[in-house]
Amino acid sequence: MSGAGAEGRRAGAEGRRAGAEASRPGVAGPRAEAGAPRSGAAGSRPHAGAFRPGAEVPQPGPEASRPESAPPRPDADNAERDELYARLRAYEGRAATAGRGKDLVNEPMIRHWCEAMGDTSPAYRGPDAVAPPTMLQAWTMGGLSGHTDGTGRSAAYDEMFALLDGAGYTSVVATDCEQEYPRPLRPGDRITFDTVIESVSPRKTTKLGTGYFVTTRTDVHADGGLAGTHRFRILKYRPAQRNKDAEPARRPRPVINRDNAGFWAGVAEHRLLIQRCTDCATLRLPWLPGCNACGGAEWDTVEAGGEGTVFSHVVMHHPSFPAFAPDGDGGPYAVALVELAEGVRIVSNVIGVPYDKVRVGMPVQLEFLVTDPDLELPVFRASEGG
């Protein structure tokens, strides 16, 4: 099993962006709610080591993470664009929401987060514990019951979105987020937050449709001091008209960055590579920039043998996505959490059996599936008699 070079290891250690979900974007699964923290989203995964004050999660800029651009619409639309854009810009700098956390920063929530993320860093335990930096948004959330102290969206925020909806820009998709951490949060901190409409872009035309990118900025304070900043960007758009006969549906492209490039390089060679910490020998998959057991920054790789079992699975019924259905009609398909013989787990599709025949404990074997001319993915084949 070939080890990653020194440069590759240093790049992985320095990277602080999500690598978890990025190493399995070709697999269809439930999508996170916009704005909700999730493992592997850019800027929304706990760091594998101790918190470093002032650290900022590097994020792709708006242009890098937006849907692919398409040629602009004819100039006949310019008058509408300019008039609406001028009205939207008037909302820049206005308040969107404000409030305070329902609970103090506390150890039980930190423990639940770390258990869910599989992060065992000692920085988040003990008498000097800090909260994982990427829990930043979690402390501002109202939970299922919502905020009951009058916190809510401002009239300006609702007016701006009503203006977009009224002009036909009724669809929304989250594009990216950025977080900065001036100081760590500790158990006992009282959180307050305020959100402003930071910017509205000129009208953009993408493959999804034409619309406006809206960026909000949330400043999170702890006991009067700035603890973090969260920028969240969405596209409010008018869906493009689709020509169903134009081209076959394709699976989403993986996001390849310096943290997970080695994983995808291995896939291209028909090898499923697992990271191994060179300090404590803990294996990890998906790839991360640091060890979630000891915080070590150095690593090499081992190649998975390919045997595994279905640890859990779901069947996706909606929305229909023809690219994931062998018959092309977008029907149900199985998404499984596969436990490899090496002890790590990976989310992937199960092929070779009907979706309703997949079961927990089913043995599966790694394959590499060519989904279209420029995308190949690791999947797992099962047999009905297995």
C-alpha cells in the first residue's frame, strides 16, 4: 500500500475544509436542510485538533461553488434586471434577525456533537474543554420549538424575499457558507447573535436558472465579545426551462480539494484508499485533514480489500433522479452505509439486487462504476443469495 508523500500529508494537515461529505458526493442520499450543520459541509465539520484562535475555514468563493454559468439571456431582460437589482441593493446592511441562544454553551451538547461526528479530540473534553468551532451555528438554533423570545426574521428580510418571489424568483438553493472563529466558545458562555443582509449580487444566469445570490452574515457574540462569524449564501432563482431530450441526466460531480484529492486519485486507479494516522495507526474514512482520535497531522494510506457488509441503508423514493436508476426512470434506489472489512464505513450505492432486497448484514463487494464518460465511482455489488 503506497503512502502519501510528505507534501500531500502537510497539505492534508493544513486543510481545514470539509472532507467528509466531499469524498462521497456521487452517492444519492438525503440532503441537509439549508443552513443546518452537517458533517463534511464546507465550514461545518469539527476540526480534528485543538482549536486555534483566529483560525478561519478557507472556503471556495461564490463563483467557485455556484452552479455552472450559462450564457446570459437576451438584452431585452436588462431593464427588468437593473430595476429589480437596484431595489434589492437597498436592503444591503439591513437587519435580518437577532436573538440569543436558548441554552448556554454546555458539555452535553458538545458531547452529542462529537459523538455524531466521530470526533474524539481531547480539546473538547475535560475541565479546559472548548466547543468544536464548527458548532458555531448550532448554538444559535431554536430547535423544534423555535425561539420563543420574539426572535424572528425582520420585516426588511421578508420584504426582500417577497420582492424576489413576486418577480418570479421563487426557487432557492444554498450555495456555500464561510465561518470565522476569533475566539473559542467554552461551557457556560451565553450566546447572542445578529444577522444582516450583507450583499445581493447582480442577476446571474446559471444552469439551474436565473436569479440573485443573497449573502447574510451572522455575528455570534459570547458575553459581549465576538466569538464567530457565519456567512451563508443562497441563490434565489427562476428555474430554467429544461429540454428533456437535450442530454441524459448525470450524477453530481464530486468536489475535489486538497483534503480529499488523494482519495479520488485512488478511485481513478481502481483503488479505495483509507487514511491511516502515522501517530496512533487509527484508520479513517472519509478523509480528514487530521486524526479524529489523537489529533495527529501526519498520515499515510492503506488500500481497502473490497469486502464489506451493509451496516444500514435507506431507500430513496423522492425526488426521482434518473441518473441513479438503472432503468433511467428515476425510480427508487438503495443508499447504504457499508462497513468495510478494515473497520471503517463508507456511504455508497448498492447494485446487483433490487432496492427492496437490500438488507442489514448483506455481504457486498467493491466495484468501480463508470456512470458517464468523465465520472467513475466506488459502489458495492450484492447478490440476492448473499
